Amino acid sequence: MVAAFVLIGAALIATVWSTRSSISDASVAVRRGQALAIEQAVRADLADLDAVPSPADLQSILAAHFAEGLRYIAMIETRGEIAAAAGTPVSTSVEELPSSARRLREVDGRVRLTLRAFRRMKAGGRTPRYLLEIEPIQANELRSASLRTLGIGVVAALSLLGVAIVLVRRESRRHADERARERERRLASLGEMSAVLAHEIKNPLASLKGNAQLLSQMLAKALPEGDKPRAKAERVVDEAVRLEQLTNDLLHFVRTGAIQRTPVDPGAIVREAATSIPGDVTVDTAAAPAEWSLDAGRIREVIINLVDNAVAAGPPVTVSVAREGKRLVIEVVDHGTGVPEPERDKIFEPFFTGKTQGTGLGLAVARRVVELHGGTLAVLSSPRGGAVFRAEIPES
């Protein structure tokens, strides 16, 4: 539909432009025809005179043909001087008189032409020329009509283009809303499934972990370090701890449905969270506002998650917090390999991870927490290489 509107608008403009060009060509012919018709009429009037015309005669001829477009008539003597005239000229310059090679000339919207007197009009050995200035009324009306048509066509085409833009934006918003609703449905379904799995696994896992730890402690007392049975028991404990972390992450992902915003110092939260991660991390809070409405605990988890990922991707890591207009902006910049364009949305999906170890829930939880604050979390490319995770949180 949008493409059809655009094509119709383009075809309309092309048609109107072609029509205007044709009308412009026609107006040139009409202008020339009108000038020549008035020339013949004036010749006939001059031929009816018995002598060289007086100013009164020229005024009478002007009045007779004024409605047809005659605006000025002058008698020019041999030396180029104007002997008598009627009407108001656009110019009296002799240099602007039409030459014999070009009898018609347009000056300031009027057509100028000269005509020679008939032999029997000679008086006192003089053979005067006559200068006529004609306003091309019909041609001007055609030109005005073509401009109006072009204007109407442009307005119609712009209206169609506007409708197309509105439809595109509306369709884009509809698709975005559908994707958002689908994502919420998927997350809700995934949350319910995760909650069931976590609760079902948690109790047996606690028993398994406890017994594995007891067995590991017994073997540690009975066997020397490095013995295979002792190493296998320790391996069981490590895997039980990893499964326990997975269930905790699942339960935490399910519980990210509500926030409690209070006025806090965002610089202090970011600084405390970022410095809790070991590694080469620099924190810049110089441009941070003194106060912002946040759920401090949830935002602290977001910062820890982002900084931990950035340190794993490639140090040094820079964390900054600043106010930009009515939004709080938190950026975490690393010097790793960056995030490929096709994966920039996928990395925020649950269980998507590029690490050899990890649940793939950290960034999903981080984005959801930021969105619960009414903000956005996105990953961009850093000019210095690496990735930039940018969170924007509006005022509450």
C-alpha cells in the first residue's frame, strides 16, 4: 500500500510536470500569435491615417486595443528619438529595441516589437518606425493555470507521501508492539517454566550438595590430596554448586517483575557496584546528578552484571554515569572484540551466552530491570574498539 501511494504520487508529479511543459510551449505560441495579431490591427489603424500620427492619434489606437493587451505605442524617428508616444513603457532604452533579425523581444513580461510605416505615410521625407509593447494576457493566463496545476499536483503528491509516511510509522509501531507483546508472552511462559523447574530441582539439589560435601570432607581426611576418588568427590561438589547457581538465577529471573524506586545517589551506586568486580575498572561519576529515582538494589545488580561481562570481554573497562537532558545514562565500555551486529539483540535473550560457563540470564535480567524503570539497554560499537553497553533511564 505504501509503495502504491509513493508510485501514484511520483506518477502524478510527472504528469503534472509534463502538462506544465506542454502548456509553457503553448503559451509561447499564444504570446507570439497575440503580438502579431495586435501588430496587424495597429498597422491597419495607422494606414487609415492621412498623415503622420499625433500623440492624440496614438492615444486613440492604444485605447482601441488596450483590452487586447496593447500597453504602449511610440513613434520613433530615423535618429532613434521618440517623437510621440501613448501609454507607459517598461523601458525607453533604444538598445532594448528588437532588431530586424528578431522582431519580437520580451522585456519585463511584455512583448516588444517594431514595425515600419507604409510608404504613403511618409511626411517631410521621414519614415518613422513604431514601437509596440504588448502584455500577453492569454499567455499569462495559461502560464498561471499551469503553475496552479503544478501546485495542486505537488500538494496532492506531498499529501500522498505524508499518508505513506504515516502508514509506514503506524505499521512500524504495530510491528514493534507485536514484537514487544510476543516477547512479553515468551518471557512470561519462560518464567513460569523456569520457576517450576527451579523449585523442583532446588530441594533434591540441596540434598545432593550436602551429601557430596560430606563425602568430600570424609575423603579429604582419609585420602591424600590429588587422589582420584577425592578429586571426583570435589568435582561432584563443584557441579552441585554450579547447578545451585543456575536455579538461583532462574528464580531471580522469574522475580524481576516489580521495582521500588526511591531518590538515591546514582554515582555512589555505580561506583560501589563497579569497584566490587575485580579487574581493571575505571569509574567516572563527574557528570552524575546528585539524585535520581531508582531501585538501588536492582540497578546495582545491572551494573555488576554489565561490568562482569565487560571485564570478561576485554579490559580495561570504563564505567560512566551522567545526566543527559531528562535521562540518566550509564555506559560500560570494554576493549574486547565487540558484539557483531546480528547478535546485538540476541545477547539480551534468556539463555543466550557466548561464554563457556554461564546461564545466559544476566543480560536478560539487566535489560528487564532497566525496562521496568521505563528505560532502554542497548549495545553499541566503541570508537576505540570493543562494546558499549548503554542504559538510559528517564525521570520517574
